Amino acid sequence: MKRPMKKSVKIILCVLAAVLVIGGAVGGYVGYQHAYHPSKWMAEGDDALPKIEFEEALGQLPMLSDSWEEALPQTEIRNLIEAHFASPLPEGKTAKKAIVIGYDGCRVDTLRLLPTAKRSAINHLLDNGGQGVFGYCGGVKYPAQNVQATSTAPGWCSMLIGKWAGEIGVNKNGQPKPLEPKTLLLSLVEDGTVGKSAFYVSWAGHFSKKNATYINEKNYAEENGVNATFLRARSDEGTKSNVISDIRKQDCSDFIFLTLEYTDHQGHATGFGPQNVRYVSAFRDAEATGMDIIDAIEARASYGTEDWLILITTDHGGVGLSHGGASFEERMTFIISNKTILG
């Protein structure tokens, strides 16, 4: 005879089921966070950055060529990419490629850690003729009141379209972007500028839910045979594997856009900012992953004849355990390039 389930067991199972349901609904953060570990890329003293005023911290970033008052809008990312593909090929080059490596939720003052980095994609670009500048999100420069949420969807969308997301109907996460205007992922392929593009992520909110930001573009590409890949992994390690797998192909995607969630997930879990050793660990892991991707690019057999634009940037900062608001810490970003940004 089958024994009836004890009431206490039923209660426990119900609680666990509720946790799973809620966890799946909270923006994808519950159950998918950057696991803290004493990163092998961390330098001694990484957990001891002094807590200073944010503006003072911005003055301690000599690797950036401008001041925060002169910051470029994050919409400039699209202009940089279009200008790259439109410019003549340098002597000896036969093909153009571009990649954007996105560190989601990476505060700009975290760049104070670069001088002690053991493995850094940003340092590699800057040490080999690149340039870094301040950027900003939120629609207008700080301290003017922002007109756009400092959130993931509006941030990356602004870069891919070249307009503030509020102008095109993406004001928050979980709001599908109208098909028009199209992002670079579609427009560069459809106008013949590139042969194929790719978007690599791990956050489901980009194009893996019914209300995802780019779900209309993903569906359009699949239905109309547009050579644009939209591929989601389960983690940043998976994203790295997908990107490097693409890069290692002889005919790799001409335009690649990817986001790494290390810093954003650790920020939500334990706090944004370089005074938090766990956030520092996440930043170091993002930098090491970025360097792995750049190593793969430079190892291509055809690299010597390819003209690559490599950009590293972030969509927003953060304060406390969150972002989306109007604070200085949430509004300032950065743009790092292997080429000159400011002529």
C-alpha cells in the first residue's frame, strides 16, 4: 500500500517549487550569478582600493584620453563601427572585421585596477596603439537629469542602433524592440556591408524570451534568411566558447557583438564597485575572457590581411546592488578601442 506523503514534505516541496518559479522570473539573476572565487587574475591588494568620491576616482584614470565632462554618448559605438567599415582598406589588408566585447554592468572606476592587472584585454588594446575614452548612458550627460534608464536593454540597444533607446521604444528590460530601425546585426548584412554577423550572449532577456529585446530581429532573420546568428549560452564561459568557435572559422562572422555578465551579476549579488573584492574578481574574469577572445583573433591564419576594429565597452554602471537610476555611478561608462577614437 502506498504511503501518503507527509504534510511537512509537501510543504517543503511547495516552497522549493515557489522558489524555482520566482527565481526564473527575476530577470535571470537568481540561479545564474557569477560564482565568486579568488581569481587567479587578481593582484595582491585588489580588495583594498580606497573608498573615495566617485568624481575623484574618475580623475585617477589616465588611461582615458578625455575627461568625464567630455564623455561620448554610448550611441557613438554605432558610428565607430560604420566608419570602420566605410573607410578604405589599409595597405596590405583585404578584409574588414569588427567585434564589440561588452562587459555588462562594469563601472568605469573599476579601470583603476588596470595598473595591477595580470591579464587584461583593455591593457592589451591600449598598449598596442589603441585609445580609451569616457562614455555615458542615460540619454544626456551627467549631471542633467537622465531621460533613459541605465538598464541593460536600453544601453546595448542605443549602441546597436545609434539612437537613444527611448526614441525607438525600448525604455526598459522586457520590452521587445520594434523591427525598425534595425540594429547593426541586421542592417550591415542587408545592405551588403558584411557577409554575416553574430550576437553572442548568456542573458535570456536579449532574444530568448517572448518579451526579449531583440526577439523581433531574431525571428525576422530566421524567417527571411538573413545571415545573422543569435546564439545564447548558459554562462559567460559558454559565450566565450561560442565566440571563439566562430573566430576560429576561416570565414568567421564579419561583425560580432557579445556581452559578458560577470560584473553585472556580481554587482547585483554583492555590490557594484571596486571596493568589493567579489566585484573585482568578476572584473578580472571579464578581462581575462576578453583577452582570450583577442588572442583567438590574433591567432587567425588570415589576421595579417584583416583590418579588425576591436571595441570594449559597458552598458551602464551601478550603485549598491542595482542600476537603472540617475546616479553618477550608474551614468558613466567607457569605450576602449584598438584604434584612435578621438582624431
